[in-house]
Amino acid sequence: MKYAQQHLANERTFLAWIRTVIAIVGVGFLTTSLHLYDWCASGCPNRLDQYHTGDVCMCIGPCDYGAGDVRLSAEEAANQ
């Protein structure tokens, strides 16, 4: 490959996107599965809000992966 250093930098950036996806999906999974608000009395947030937060995180994760993949593909095409 002509631009090996640039390619390796692009791969590191893509791996950073993947780590971000894992963290976001993990937060979404924990939010929906740990039932963090079970101990609360009536003053705590609604459980439905907890599930919406988890669902949003679970949807943002794959979108973030797609954005990273598109960016990597564009950078690799530019360096060819």
C-alpha cells in the first residue's frame, strides 16, 4: 500500500468508532436490564423513560458503526 501510515491511522480511528459503539450499546443494555429505578418511591423517573433511554442507546450504536464504516471507506478510497 502506498500510504501505509495513513492506512494505519484510519484503522485506529475505525477501532475508536467500534469502541464507542460497544460503550453506547453497553449503556443501553445496562439501562434496560438492570432496572435501576426499582428501589425508588413515586418520586423517581418512570420506567418507560428508562426503556426509552436504553432503546435510544441501542439504536445509536449501529448508526455510529455505520458512520465509522462510511468514513473509513471514504478515507481508503481517497488514498488509493
